[in-house]
Amino acid sequence: MLTMATQSDIAMSDLTLGQEYTDHPAISAWVQKTAGLCKPEQIFWLSDSEAEKIFLTGLAVRQGTPSPLDQQYSTEKFRIL
């Protein structure tokens, strides 16, 4: 799964967050081919780590994307729009 983040957002993160972590040549080739077609500013590889969740939630908050949820009705803290 890919999501976009700016270079400055990546620079503020742990250096391993968002980095390619696969050693599967076909996956790497597909991502590079797709990126060549789409021309994204940045590719952020998701690993589903807790540090990544904290980083991406913080990024969303800084960008004004999430809405706080009423904790009385939900165990989640934010709704990402």
C-alpha cells in the first residue's frame, strides 16, 4: 500500500519510515513502473508499524485532515477524511 508524503514530512520522521523494505524484484519493478506513470512527489512504503502509525497520524493532524471523535461513542481517536 502506498501513500504520498512530502520530502519535508519524510525528513522529520524516523529515517526508516516510508523506505522501501521489500527485496522482491517484481514488486520493486512494479512500483517503479507505476511511479513513472503517475509521477508522485514521494513514495511512502507502509509497514504497519506503531511508529509509522504515530508519524502518519501526526502528519494528518498537522495537515488538518482528521476530525476528533467523541470518545463516548468510539474507541478510535480520529476520523481521517
